[in-house]
Amino acid sequence: MKETVLRALFMWLVLFILLQPIFTYIDYLLDLQVKANTSYITQKAATEGLVTSSMKNEVIANLKAVGFPEASIVISSNTETVQERKQRLDVYIKAPRLNLFPYNFSSGSQPAHYYGHGSIMSEYVD
């Protein structure tokens, strides 16, 4: 009986050791998706001079396809008006961080959100 209990406890430890790197990699890929979509929308906004609602909807659809909840994705920009050529555009994306880790091995808490920030000079010509 004692061996069975020890074996069952040992299997959970092995499971945690095997799954933790996989969850870390998934977390990294989700962070990379937010940053890639931030870069994408920033480059598209440069030609338009601002972030349009169709651009926001496209990026939200991309992030929703990866598994982020649509209602909690926040896309913002430093301006609501068209920026002329050579003006700076900043685009921010904030998406909730999914709790993937079964056990936190550090004393610090995990961040609650993924953040993406992109900046570019406007290329808009009237």
C-alpha cells in the first residue's frame, strides 16, 4: 500500500516536471502572437495615418483564433485623428494572460496580461 501511494505521488511530480516546460513554451508563443499582431497593425496604421476600426477587428479576429477572449482584448493608439507624414504613431495591445501553470515555482506572481507596443512614423499623404 505504501509503495502504491508513493508511486502515485511520484507520478504527479513527474507530470509537473514534464508539463511545466510545455506550458512555458505555450505562454511564450501567446506572448509572441500579441507582439506580432502589434507589429502588423502598426505597419498597416502607418499608411492610413491612424488605427482604423477594421484594423482593430482584423487583429482581434487573429487573436481570437489563437484563443484569447474577444471581449478582453484592448487595442489603443496615441491618436484618434489622422497623423500627417513624419508624425509618430504608437499602438498598444493588451490581452489577458491565460493561467497555464499548475504550480508556480517562484515567489513572485505571474503578470496578468500580455502587452504589445509598436511605434512607427506615419506615411499618410493627403
